[in-house]
Amino acid sequence: MIRDAGDPMPTPDPIADTRHWLERAVIGLNLCPFAKAVHVKQQVRFVLSEATTPDALLADLREELLYLQATDPATTDTTLLVHPHVLADFLDYNDFLEVADALLGELGLDGELQIASFHPDYRFAGTAFDDPGNGTNRSPYPTLHLLRESSIDRAVAAYPDPDVIVSRNLETMERLGLDGLQRLLRGD
């Protein structure tokens, strides 16, 4: 479709983009073999943080951790806290993860909940920015993934060989490459 010059540019929808990424990359490439079940059962909570400062994001994170703790897993098993307006720089984001983990301890949630990290510029320690393996944790927007440890334990116990997940994901990303991941997400 050709856009008329007078038509406004489409507004990004971070939640829709994140849902698309979850469906196409995380589930579609089987990067997380446990994601499909909770997604199909509609147990993934997508939350958009309007935070523009790390302190405001920390307040939103606190609220979501307490929400997840208090909510029946059959209703909400996991939460994706998408925060497009803060921590766009990966190094700042990475530093924030220490603050986020400290919050878990402060709330007494160590051993009950954990936080996984996704970012558009995700980079594993010791890798080049363009290393395809980084694609396993690259999301459209900075995102904190709140998980129940009991759910992880059950999923890992039911999976035939959980140790193979990381190596299989790296092989998938090597074959696909970062450009291939972007094409997949665009639907090319």
C-alpha cells in the first residue's frame, strides 16, 4: 500500500511489536521451548511502562513484581515489562539489571521470581556487537521479563535435555544471522 503524503506516519505500538517478536522469533524459532504453552493459554502479561527515568521504571518494576507474586499463575504466569522511553543505551540497561535484582531481594522475592533481560542492542559479554548469538536476547524495545522460578523449574524438569537449549539457539542464530532475524520480524 502506498501512503498518501498527507497521511500520518503509523505510530509505533511497543506492545504489538513485542507480541509479534514473541510469536515470530521466540516461539517461531523455538528460542524458548517453554514460551508457546503460556502464550497459547494467554498467561503472558504485556505491560507498557511510560517511564522516562530509571527511578520511574524501578517503581513500575516493583508494581509488576508484586502483581505477579499476588496473581494466580493460571491467570498470569509471566510478565513482559516493555519500557521504550528509558534505558535505550544497552550499557545503562545492563547496569540497571543490578538495581532490578536488588529490588527482588528487597521485596523478599529471591527464589520466587527472577528477571530475564532483552534489549534491541543486547550483547553478551565477550562478543562483538554483530555476533549472531546476541540475537537470542534482542527484542524490539528494552524489556524486562519477569518469571516465576516454580514455572521455570517445572518446565525444565519436563524438557528432555534443557542443557541443549543454549547451544541450539546459538546454532539457529548462526544460520539465520542478525539480518535474517530482522527479515523474519519484518515478514520478508
